Amino acid sequence: MEPSSTRYTGTAIALHWLIALLLLGQFAFGLTLEDIPRGTPARGYYVNLHKSSGILIGLLILLRLGWRLTHRPPPLPRTTPRWQRRAAKFSHIALYVCMLALPLSGYLASNFSRHGIKFFNLVRWAPWGPDDKALYAFFNGAHHLFALLLALLVAIHVLAVAKHMLIDHDGLLLRMWPRRRGPLARAPSNLPMENR
């Protein structure tokens, strides 16, 4: 069994995969919104679902960032070249920036529109900003731009993991892969809770 210091914590792993799945669903949801005609009740209903789920995903991303800042990630393999270490650090920072900017820009755009947000179509959050088409267009454009950048960064992230697994054979993915629970895979009881 690999030492716990070579793996992310169970909380980090759970948040990573949960957020990855939710973002994938949110991307697909956002793309399907383009097929719903503007000015129809159906569009308002689904746009509010998209906004509401985006807010919840944004809160999960904040939780993930807080966990990352307070729990040191496992080191990269010693054989990793310096340029790859720098690229990994830059790409992780860029991923977090896009993941935070995406829901934030959507939230800001909603508050410069007369529609505001109807949280899960149940509770209306009145916009705190004026109905300003220019500001709405700016933040909505930023929202689309960050979505494209995030998709590009995720693709690069997946390609980098594939390289490590298929070419380098350094088992990098195992650091973030959920561990199968069994008699041989249980964490030693003397480990602190944050390392389990």
C-alpha cells in the first residue's frame, strides 16, 4: 500500500470528482440552453435552474479551494522535470481562477438584469444592480469566455494525466483516484483523521 503522503486526502478526492462531474453536467446544461427560444417561460425556468446549480457548484469550489489551501497536496514524483512542475502549478492556479470566475461572472450578470435569480424557481433574489444592458453583456461575455477557457484547461489537464499514465507510467492518477476499501486498503488507525 502506498504511503498516505503520496495521495490526496479523501475529502480532496471526493470534492475533486464531485465538482468534475457537476461541472461536466453544468457545461452540457449550458449548451442545451442555446436551443430554448428566448422570451419563453421554458427558457426562464431552465436558465434559473442553471443559475441556481452554478451558485451551489461555486460554493463547493470555494470549499475545495479552502481545503487545498489548508491541506498540502502530495508531492509530484521526483522524476518530474522542473518545467512540468511549473506547468502543473500554473495550470492548477488557472483552473481555480476559471472555476471561481465562471459562477461569479454568471452571478454578476444576473444582477445587472431585471430578471435577477429565482433560486431553483422557488425563491426570487431581486437584483441588487441596475438593469444595465452593457454591464450584463460584459459579465455574460466573461461567463462564456471563462467557460471556454475552463474547457480548454480541463482538456489539457486530462491530456497531461494521460501522458503520465500511458507514457511516464508514474501512477500520477492514483494520487487522486478513490481507493477501493478492503481489508488490505484500510488506512492505518494511527494516522491523523486529515490524512485518511
